[in-house]
Amino acid sequence: MRRRAYRTAAGLLVALGTVHASLTVPFYGELSPDAVWFAGTGLAMAFLGCLNLALAASSAVGVRTLCRAANVVGLAYGALAAIAVPEPQAYFGLLLLLAVTVFSFLQQPHDSTR
């Protein structure tokens, strides 16, 4: 159950990041520093979600360590983003970041074999 919830949260983070990045052109319409930052934020969410999916499927110590560190940094960034942009999608992203961070610390090496 916990493993499924972890994969679901990570998959939703990938989806949210992909949608976020794909909205860059409709929102900005041109290449600008703000557009690049917006797209990069979406890509970061998607990559972080992919890293968590890798952890859900792996018991490698290196993956676990990198994923946990990335999640803590991502969670801090997400909290700042939710403060700066107090909109529902920012809170949803923060909730997903919190979920994958907690699940990554609950993930044990033997969990990947269940």
C-alpha cells in the first residue's frame, strides 16, 4: 500500500512537472528569462518525480541517498514557491513534494522486492 502511494505521488509529480513545462509557450509565447525559468521549474519537478520512481524500483544506497537529498532541496524550493505564488497548483505541488520526501525516507532497501 505504501509503495503504491509512493509511486502514485511520484507519478503525479512527473505529470505536474510535464504539464507545467508544456504550458510555457501558451503562457509566455516567446523565449525570455521568465519563460526559461518557468519551463525549468516544470522540468525539475518531472525529473524529481522520475528520481523517486527510480528509488521505488531500486534498493541501491546511492539512489536512496541522492533521492532523499534532492527531495529535501525540492521540498524547500516548493515551500518558497508556494509562499511566492499562493495558488492551488503551488499547494498541490508542495503536497506532492512533501509526500515523496516522506515516502523516500520510509523506503527501505528490501521494500523494492515486495
